[in-house]
Amino acid sequence: MAVTLTINGTSHNVDVEPETPLLWVIRDNIGLTGTKYGCGISRCGACTIHIDGKPVKACQTAASAAVGKQVTTIEGLSKDSTHPVQVAWVEVGVPQCGYCQSGQIMSAAALLATRKKPSDREIDAAMADNICRCGTYPRIKAGIRRASEIAGS
């Protein structure tokens, strides 16, 4: 069955079952591999993307749920890696292994889109569904604070 999805501003017609997880459509059918597979049960956050600006887990979101909506992946967050979160991640040196970072960045970007100066409690709540196996949580929090500063300047 053909499904039409708008991903990073581009319309894509893909021949998939409507219940196919959006993660696999993005990676296998469209070829955008920045969104990672982590657990497959919506617990780790590695597959976080935005649908109409809201963070969602692509591993448990059916392709049909994104029809008629704007899907943004890590590749579409900015054309040249100048989104404040991306800049802050580099400045602070957030990643260690890096595997979870696209999901972390997407969750942080969604938070900062709604809360310009989030409190530590708001950061913790927004990032609670993103797991970092390397334990870089203090750097992630510092990166979000720095991104908030960059966005405010």
C-alpha cells in the first residue's frame, strides 16, 4: 500500500503496510539513517523524531500515524548543524559513543521549542525517556542549558 509522508519538508511516497514502524520507513525506505534503533519498545529514546513538533518514538509509531503531518528527523533539524542544540552539543562535548545522541538532541530540541529557559526539573522530565548507556547525563543537561543560552542570544 502506498503511503505519502512529509519528512524534513520533502514528500515521499513509500510502498509499505500502514502499520510499519515509522523508524523502518525512515531508515530503510527513505534512507535517512540518523534515527537509530535502540530497543524497539519505545523505552530508550534512540529513535526520537518530531511529528508536528512533538517528540515521538519512531520504533512504535505506525507510518500511517504520520500521514498528513510534518515529520522531522535529526537530518532535518537544521541544514548545516547550526540548530542551537547541535551547536551546544559540540561546544560542551556531550557525546561519548554517540549512539543515543540523535534521540537526545531531538528530545532536547522539542523541549527548547516550548521552554526557552527550562528548569533542571523540566529538563529531567523532558529527557527521562532517553537512555544514555555511557552515562553522559551531566553533559546532556549542560548541553541543554548551553543551547538555551545560544537560542536566547
